[in-house]
Amino acid sequence: MTGLVVVSHSRALGDAAVALAAEMITGSDMTIEVAAGLDADTFGTDATAIVSAIEAADDGQGVVVLMDLGSAVLSAELALELIDPALRARTVLSAAPLVEGLMSAAVTAASGASPADVAAEAAASLTPKRSALGEGEDAPAATGETPVPDDASVDTGDAGAVSAVVEIENPHGLHARPAARLVTEARRFDADITLINLDNGAGPASAVSISAVASLGVRCGQRLEILASGREARKAVDHLASLARDRFGEEVDADTVPAVPADRQASGAFADIPGEAAPAGRARRDHTALPASPGIAIGPAFTPTVVDVEAPDEPFDSAEAQLARLRDALAATHTDIERIRDHTAHHSASDAEIFDSHLLLLDDPDLRARARATIDSGVSAARAWASAVAEVEAEWSALDDPYLRERAADVHAVGQQVLRRLTGTADSTIDGTGILVADDLLPAQAAVLDPDKVAGIVLAGGSPTSHAAILARARGIPAVVAAGPDVLAVDPQVTVALDGSTGEIVVDPDEASLQTLHAAAARADERRDSAREAAHQPATTGDGTRILVAANLGSAEDARAAADAGADGSGLIRTEFLYLDRTQPPTVDEQIDVYRRMANALGGERITLRTLDVGGDKPLPFARQPVEENPFLGLRGLRLALAEKTLFDDQLRAIITVAHETPVSVMFPMVTTVDEVLTARGCLDAAITAVGRGMPADLQVGIMIEVPAAALKAAAFAPHVDFFSIGTNDLTQYTLAAERGNTSVAALADPLDPGVIALIDAVCRGAGPDRLVAVCGELAADETATELLIALGVRELSVAPRAVPLVKESVRGVALTSNPGLVERSVEAEDAAAVRAGLRNYPHT
């Protein structure tokens, strides 16, 4: 495949251009190298760096080099003289504009085109812009050792106009998520694609602009015409029409689509209408709420308030300087949102899709063009951006559909993020004291909550395994989720009490209820203090069985917190934290350094390194990942690792190196078949050979049980592994067909469902007496379940570092390890609610 090299005076510019190009070729394994700046901060170009980049980008087919200006061209020409003649013969220096040329070159190279064809497409990259502006100059030509022939062309195939009409079946029309999916998919094709709403006459609109798509105001039941011309016109139309028939991947349950009363439709009120607050002193039971973070909290209700940033009066120096400010702010915001998106995708691919639409808004050509035009007229970047956002927001707010009008809030939110960057204003935080009541929380909001101010959280949506719930647990804030939209009607300052262990919510409790709750909270505080004092002592049941309480880790900071909390090592290190938020994979040495620091922080305790667990729902720009209709059932976990052997082999070599220094367990995720385990073990053996120091003395090999089929086949896996670790988050969603981030089915996704318990029981029985069974999902931290998990045969619980002391204390409260009566009652219960009730009421042994 043709490789690309970007030569720029600025490292930041080169990296940003590549990041933008990567958005166009998601799933491709093509190589783009950067030779930019003399270092990260110093402008300039270096011929030797360009030589290295060309050599790295070449896989035998050839390389196209794109440059910015001036000495970048001279340095690139000098680099050609320094490389091997054979490589020089297949290297092309392109005079195409750096950004536009790179976009066109990346898409063309990803299709397998030759260097000549890639350079020709790059050279023609300004044609659409020139046509739009009415200019007719010839496109720049490519130069180099392999000149682009005058008659260079691309096979256009069916280049005529192609169209299709589809009816939109999404209940809320083309709102943020399906629109984002449409735009993302449209950008994959070499075709000019436009859309027309046949029912309201809106359009044509570009299919690669999310603001343009939103301006069509496409509602459920309306007809959308898809028109395309160009090389891949037919493929593009067929693919987008198929996506539309599949509702753009949006899961729809007719029973959960709320109706909007006639008196609300005209005003644009959101479809979910808050109900009446529960009577004083009564627990809210009209909507099933779920426990999300243990603890009792009492306080006045408050809702988040965020103060908008106004664009200040600023002196205007030059359009170039102001455009540079805007580009920097957009790039920084892009990084911020990607970080939040990747973090969210660990726990909820559904919630992460929200950030896909935010990223598309940042890259929206229409929104950027409006801001650029205003800057060109002599307005500062901040005011120009604020004006462009206000225009688009107003257009979305004027749409007919109430739900689509609400999506203007996405435009506003993204606009504010960029404006904060432009003005140097600190990120918005949630300010309030008491019980935070909200529809849901974004990761960036939940991550900065102050436990000294926020006593508890009640969310109308969410699930116990959502990002907000996990962050609440990490910060020790009691929380209840999936409480239903009626909680949003609770007036500010009204006293709310919640129990994050049971899901109970009491609004405006009477004096007797308050006394009972305060007494329970006091007992919980005493127990927490006692648990902290004994945190570094072993967790042993009354009959003398040692239960390991380890920590789930995602950083070196987590490892230090786990050591302070008394963790028995790490039962799960999410190694993908090393791979996300970057355009190139970590080197072997980088991985070794991080694993070593985590092991040192834990004082020599065993660390369990889960191999790279990413896939369609957690994409990597440097790994081949196909577009999947259901990424949770696709190429992820061990499946992807075995397909990406270079990544996998590098990681295994790093793990083996560290295993020679400290006790290490390696754990393979998303295992389904014995053959996968045997193949992975073969790769591990090859890594041991490559490291050259023999088998590490204390290395253990295990698998994660997340797929129901694997749980039922535990006995078949047992001869090939040293331990099993049950990931109850994924096991629950796969068993109950309830995606854990989907608020519509959050109440179903309870890991104490009898079906899930039966699978845990099957794993423990299949493992036999000689293989440890651990639980590393959120169920491990649910103290209600501790006695049951031990009775089933679980001998290690791996939890968030903060939860370690209380889980150890819970283990010490279990009198007998064996409790067949409790297991039988739980497996035979009707549902998760019955199991929880039974665990609360069952006599402790």
C-alpha cells in the first residue's frame, strides 16, 4: 500500500493534519509518517528525519511526500538524494496543498492505489474548493523521481449520478446519533453525496456536513433522497440506503418511545416529561431505580448549572493569526472530546456515540467556513466562532421536530468548549452542595465532582455500569441511577435521601425517616472507618478461607491508590489505556516501563495484565477494524489481537520481560473457543522465545469469561489455563441481551439475575478445585453479593481501589465458605430483584 509522509515546519501542524486524515480512513492499515519541526517546539525541517520517515512509510509499493512550503521542499528534495535509489524511484514529491492534498491522498492510498494515482488525486484536491469559489486555475502538479503522467486517471466506474429514496424509521428522525453515523459513513466513499428531504423540500445538503444534515429536519416517516456522483457513487448510495433501512444502527423498541402530548409539541419540550414528586416520606417506587454506588446520602436537591462563556472584545491583528488561534482551539477541543469519548467507550459504546456527533461538529466544514468568513471580514476568532455557532444553533432550534430542536444543545455545548479554549476560561464544572439530581452526567462532569460538596447522585437515566456510576464509585459518592424522568421534577432544596446499596430514594422524608436514615448512615461511617483500619490485613472468612481482594487498574496512579487501600495486587490491569488517545501504538519499551512502575507501586504483589481489549466499540487508528453493525459482537478483544499479530506480539514480549522481574498473570479477554486460547498460548510461547530468558518462574495464564458460551465450556478450557476471571459487566449484557449503557434497558442489566448467577456457578464447577476463579466486574464490589460469590466458589474479588477496604470487611463478615442453600435459592429465584431481596433477608451463616 502506498505510504504517505508529511513534511512541515511545525510538529503540531503535521500531527494535526495526520489526525484529520486518520478520520477519513478509519479501519485502514496504511502508514502516514510525520517529519515535522526540529523538535516538538522548534520550527524547521530536517532532511535526515524525512529520510527516516520515507523508509518507515514504504512497504515496497512506494511513498508520496506532501510538504508545506519553502525549505520543506528543499529538505524533501535533499532527502531524495540520500535514500536508496530503488526507494527513490518509487517516491513522489507532491506539490499539492498540505491539508487538502493529504485528505485526498489518504483516502486514495487506503484504496490500494499506486503512488502516481495517489499523487494525482492529491494534486486535484483543490478542484472542489475552486469550483465552489468560481475559480478555474489548474491544480498543482506532482514532482519527483516518479513523475505523474499527464494522462494519470482513476477508474471512475459508474461515474453517473445515482440516487435512492428511503423512509426514515428512527423515532426521532435524523437526530445526533443517526446523523453522525450517516456523515461518518458518507465520508468513506469517493463520491459527491447530497441529501434532499422530499417531504419538506429542504436540501440539497452535503452528506459530509453534520450541520447540513441536521438542517434538513428529517423526521420519522419522512422520505430522504440520497444522490451521489463519482467513482463510488453506486456503492455509496447502496450502503447509505442499507444503513437507513437499519435505522443507522439505532436500537428501537416501540414500547419505549415516549409520546409527546399535543400541548407540548408546539413548545418543543423534550419527550420525556417529568411527573409529580412522590409524597413526603415515601420511597419512590413508581419507577425501578438501580443501586450504582454504595452508601447513604441525605441533603438538599440541586441541579447542575453551567455559566456560558461570552466572546470578549479583542483587538484584531490579522486574519492569519486569528485563523491560527481558531485552528489551535479546535484541535485542542478535538483532543479533549476524544479523550472523553475513549474513556466512555470503555464502559458504554452507546454513550460514546454522543461524542462522535460532537467530533463531527468540530470538523463540520459548514461551521468552520462560517467562522473563517467572519474572521476574513476582520472579526476576532472568539467572536467569529461564537457567531457561527449561534447561527447553526438557531437553525437547529428552528426545525419542526421537537426532538431535533433539542439537539441544538449539542451545537451549543461544543461551541462553548471551543470558546473556553479561545478565551482561556477553565472548563465548566458542576457547582452545588447536597444531592445532585440530573438526567445523566457526562464523564467530564462526573470526574470532577467534589465528594465534600456532592453528598449523593440521583440520575434519571444511566446504569450501574455506566461511566457516571463507575466514576461515582471511584470518588466514593453514593449514587442511584435509572430512577426515571419523574425525579427531575423534585424542587431544588427539597431534602432527598438515597441508599446507593439498594436503589431506594426518599423525597422530603419525615422526621422519623430522617432519624432512621441518619442512624444507618452513622453505622455505615463506623464500618467504613473500621474497614480502613484493617485494610492491610488479609480478608478471611469465619471458617478460615482467604479471599483475595485485588484492584482493577487503568494507570500507575491507580496502582498507587490500590497499594494505599491494601489491595492484594491487581486482578485486572486494563492495558488498553496505553493505546488510546494516540496515532501510533506504544513501543515495547514504553509498555515495559509502565508495567514495571505499576508493579513497583504495588510492592511486588501479583499484577494481572489483560491483553489489549479493544474493538469496534473502542477503535484504534493504527489497527485494522472493519465497520461493524454491532461492534459488541464483532472483532474485539482476543479476536482483534490475533488478527493484529504485530501489536499482540509486541505486547506479549513486554509482558514476558516484566514477568521475569515480578509475579505476573497474563489474561486474554473476550474468549469464546478453546482454539483461540491455544493460538494465544502459541503466541505467548513465541514471545518467551523472543525474550530469550526462558519461562518466567511465576507466570500464570488465564482467560476472561465474558461470553455465555465460554462460561458453559469452562471445563474444556480448564486444562489450558491457570485461572478464570469473570467479567460480569460484559457477561451480564451478553446473557440478558441488554447493552449496559442503554438507559432503556438498564433495569434488565443486573448481574444478580439468576441466569448470570447460574453461569458463574458453571464456571466455578468447571474450573475444579485447582484453578482460581476471580470476579473483576462491578459485581465484585457489590457487598450484597459477597457471600453469594464466595458460596459459588469465587476466591478473588477485583474492585476499584477505593472499594478494597469495604469489600475486605464484607468478606470477614462471611462465616462459612460453603453455603449450598444460598446458591440454590439464588439460582432458582425469579429475577434479580428476588435475588437481592433474598440476599438481604437470608440468615448470614
